[in-house]
Amino acid sequence: MVDGYCDVCGLAAGPAGGGSAQAGAGSAVPASTTPGAGASASESGTGSSSGSGASRSGRSRRSTRTTGPRSRLGAGLVQVPELPAPDPTSMLLDDPQVPEDHRYCPNPDCKQPVGRASAKRPARAKGFCGKCRTPFSFVPALTKGDRVGQYQIEGAIAHGGQGWIYLARDTGVHETFWVVLKGILGTGDADAYAAAVAERRFLASVNHPAIVKIYTFVEHAGSGYIVMEYVGGTSLRALLKARRDEADGTPNPLPAAEAISYVLAMLPAFAYLHRGGLVFCDLKPDNVMLAGDSVKLIDLGAVRRLDDDGGVIYGTPGYQGPEVARQGPSVASDLYTVGRTLAALILNFRGNTSTYRYRLPPASEHPPLNECDSLYRFLRKATAPVPDDRFTSADEMHDELLGVLREIVARKDGRPLPAPSRLFAGDSHLTGEELDGTRAGPPWAVLPALRVDPADQAASTLAALPDSDPATLAQLLAAISPQTVEVRLRRARVLMEAGEAAEAGRVLDEVADEDPWEWRVEYYRGLLALTGGEAATARGAFDRVYSEAPGELAPKLALALAAEVDGALAAAEAMYDIVSRTDDGYTSAAFGLARVRAARDDRTGAVEAYQRVPPSSAAYLDAQIRLARVLGTVKPSRDDIAAAARVFDRLSGGQGLRLDEVRRAALARDLLDAALKLVIADAGMGADDVRVAGARLREPDLRFALERVYREMAKQAPTAAIRYELVDLANSFRPRTLV
């Protein structure tokens, strides 16, 4: 025993542990042999086009955190219904048969339809391929009561890509301890038998709560069987079928949030396999079991090592990456199957293996994609035609999908879901505005900064840099050796801050030339373009960043600002709305949203935007000042004036946040002036029950109040000239009296 496992057979020490079992593994077929083994590309699964699966593997990429298994589905954001576990015996097939349209020659180089009925003969469950003479059998080799070692067979529960799957009792542990035996397609199928042996050799050591446990490998009557954990539950495929049946045969996909919850729960298992040099190869709804509040991958028949050469690659058309037949499986092709599985769960996906075999359907035809552009962009990246354009790891994919889920849930429930980002620092400017309400700048100081990759060789050096002026920092950074990606990105930023735009652009070009997939270059290019007044160019750059990191809010905030500067107020409003609705910690998004809504004469919308800033935020006082100003000065009604006055009173005399004297006087002046104009325009407006800055809503009271405010402002004036001007204004508002 070495590290708890046998160094001959790979089995874990000790007796098999408990478990629960799977009903069914789908119809995976050998997609191809590895490159050079003579397989045809037509037998690969689905995806989106070709590319190189390994060209990015040696590059220095942004590190991703290791995502451990979650205690509940939905990452605490979604309440996913728990499905009851069925009685294991209810899964037994009364008449186990393989449908005729699923009967193919077991020879991977042939794959001709076999055993099917014709005008001359009935269908046959056993026989020989008419083309290559390979024997086939679709009859279960085991029946109820058979003994395979210590396992007593109860019957067949499904037929998978490599043969029948049986429910059995482990009499060596307890008569009610259920296990599953997975057989191979036929004793004469050397490839299938080799795959089963390979599975026994290294998968017995796989130990992850989201992956079905392999216990041992047994032989019986010349056939091999893998003994694995029984997972009592419902497969995602069965869940989709049940929803379709409930809808009278109409496709009824899962809600996006629920489907994403399932995918998030299985991604840690992919990260675990990939760290161990394994790829799953054949993810699809059939191979995912929902058991209580957990998710398990249940069919490991296609799992193989990344460095394996030759042999059969199992996959399913409609899910497998298009490059696999030529280049073999990779981490990128595994993540492709995750994206296709998510698409199958949430879309009415007709043409999954034909029209849309290698691409997604139009977003306009599917509400989940039309309603959430971030989800659509996530799926586009996950199923990109070129493997290098996909996510680089399951951890990265998990983080981005979790961000998408936060956006979906926040929009649905109306509650923000703040969370820190590994890629971007938080909001760099509380309001994104100057004191007079105009946009603040420059853009690189207003928008979120990129975090340094802690795995970069120079990360500790960058953290120790002194707090110097940009020109000095640029010199220090230029002297660091080696010039890693993080060093050069930091140089580009400080050069921007120093006003050296051309030199910053040159440094960014160097990084892009070495690594065309370094999307952070595009973020800095967007900042450069926005600083240079090229708003349209900036929008293009930030849009590309958004597609690369669809779960991040910072690119959306940058895109909103660029659209606002470019005059595309509707686009800016949409992005500001997404950011502030998802994370109210991005307070500059709420201010930007109010700003563009006000520019579009949406006064009510501007009020709602300012109300999104939480009381715990340092920007809350500024938001309340602007809220009072919008309510009380922009085409106000009597009720608006009253609402603005309540905000003013809360900021003037309440506990906690309190206006300083200068801003208090300025806000009081604006509210009183607007109220006075309203009363003058409508003589019947006067009211004793509404008080603005202490004055009743009557003309004399408002005039006296304005006089007092202007005199207060005069005392605060920085120069004599301004003081005299304010005194004159005070006198102009004072009503005529006999004294």
C-alpha cells in the first residue's frame, strides 16, 4: 500500500464505503481514437469549430483559486428544490432492451447500424455485423439472482456507452448495501474491455464528493465489471424529461438559476480531475445525478489521462468539442462539454446535434440568453470554436459563472449580492462625479483597477513598491528583472497616470504580441482610449473584456462609462443598472445610472438610482444630497417638495450622517428657491403642513428663509466680493415689511 492505495491494482485500502447509485449513462459512443489513430472527424461530438487545445497550456496565466465542494446547491444564492431519492429497485428495467436506433457495431472503425429490423428480417439483439463481422450483443449478460463475486445482481437499470449497468447488493458488507456494476458492451470488443481495465487502474484512487466512487473491478464468465457507488437520485436528463412530460410533451428547460446551480456544483469535480491530469470527456445531462442537495458525475467510462496516446475517446455528439477527433481531449474540450451541458439544460435546444452541433442558437430565440447577455457571453466563451478562446480552467469557469448567477438572482429577487472579485479591485471612486455633479476623471482613476496575479514571479516586488509619483514608479518598474506580464501591465498604468500615453501603448503592444489572449491588455487600451477622448474605441475594448470575463462587474462599469461619454445613453443606462443592481458596493454605478436617467428626462428613474446607495456606504451622504436635489428642484410637485424636505431634515438634524454647514446652506437654498417658484406659479399651493428647511410652504415664509440662508452663506464666503453679492441676494428675497 502506497499512500493508502495498492501499487499493483490501484484500489484503496479497507472495505468499500457506503453510497448511493446511478440510473443511467446515456449513449456515449467512441468519438474517435487519438490523433493519428485513423478516426474520422464525423464521429466527434459538438462544439463550435477547431483549434489547438494545448497551445495555451505553457503560458503564464492569471491564477485561479481552488474551488472546494459547496455544502449546498446554488452557492447560497438559489433555493434549489431537493429531489427525493427513489427506491433502488424501482429503477430496475422490466424488459431491458437497447432501442434499435441505438444499436451500432461495437467496432469503433465500423460503427454501422446492426441488429435492426428490415423488410426481410426482424430485429436481432445478437449477431454479427454485416460489414466487418464483429459480433454484437445487446442482451444483458446478467439477470436477477446471478452472483458476481460477493455481489448479487438484482437486474439491469440502464444501458450506457460501454454496456449494461446493473443494480446489485454487496453481500460482503450488508445485504441492503447497494452498488452498481457496469459491464462492457461485448466480450469481443477489445477497446471496450481495455477502457474498463484502464478505468479500474487509476479511477479507484479518484476521491471527490461530486464524483461517483469506484470500489473495485471484477470479472465474471469472461467479462469485466466495474463496481461503483450507488447514487440514489435523478439524472439531469430524467429531470428534463419529467418537465417535458408535465408540459404535455413541450420542451420545458430548467430555469437558468437552477441549471447554473447544478453546473457550479459539478465544476469543482472537473477542477479536481484536471489537477490530477485526468479529463472526463463525456459530460452531458445523462451523466449528472441529483442526489438530495448534491450533484455527482456518475459515468467515468470515458475518463482518461491527458497524456494518454492512442486508444478510443468516448464522447457524445452534441456535447463533444469539434477538435477532439483530430487533437484528442484536453482541459479546454472538457470545459466545452460543460458549456454545452448548461446550454442543453436552459434552452429549447432543437438541432443540438445538427444545425447547432458546433454553435449556439441565436440569443433572440431563447429568453434566458435574451434576458441575460452575461449568460450568453459565458456560453459563447465556454463553447468557442477555438479551444484557446475558451476558459483556461474549471476554477476560472466557476468564478465567472458564479458572477453570472449573482446577476441573474439580483435581477430576479431585487436584492444586491455583493462579492469580492479576484481580478479587479473594488469601486475606485465613490460617486464617479465631481462635487458639481459632472463626471470625474481621468478614467483610469475612476474605474476599478486590476489586481496583481499573486502567482506572478514579481508579485511580491510589486507589492513592495514605494508610494511615489507616476514618473518615478515608471523608472523603478522599468528596472525590475524579469519584466513579467504583471510588471509591464503595472508600467502601462503608471505611464498612463504620468501622461505618457504613447509609451503606455507600446508596453501594452509588447504584452499582446507575446500573449494574444491576455485580455487585461484590452482593459488598459480602453482606459487609454477613453482618456484620449476616443469613446467609441474604448467601448469596443471594454466590450471585448466583458466577453472574456462575463461574470465580472468592472468591465460592465467601464463599458457603461464609455457609452455615456459616447452619447449612447440607453446602452450606458443598461450597464450601470446591471452593476448597481448586482452589487450596491459599486456606488459610482448608481450615480452614473442617475446621471444618464436625468439626462434622458427620467426623473423618477434618477430618484430610484440614488436610493440604491446603501446607508452603510461612504457615498450615502452624497447620494442623499443629490436625491433631495432631484426631488425638490427638478419639476417638483408639492409631494416631491415634501419628500425632499424630509431628506433635508434627516441630514440636518438627525443622528449619524450630517451635512456640514456649507453643503447644508447650499442644499437649503436650492430647495427653498424651487419651493418658492412653485408657490408663486400656483397661488393655491401654500400649505402649513409642509416645511422646507423649517419654512412653511408659503411665499413670505420661504422668502424669509431664503434671506437667512443667503446671510449664512455670506458669513462663509471666501472673499469680500462674494460676501457682498450674497448679502444683496438676501436682501432681494426679503419680503417687503413695514420694519
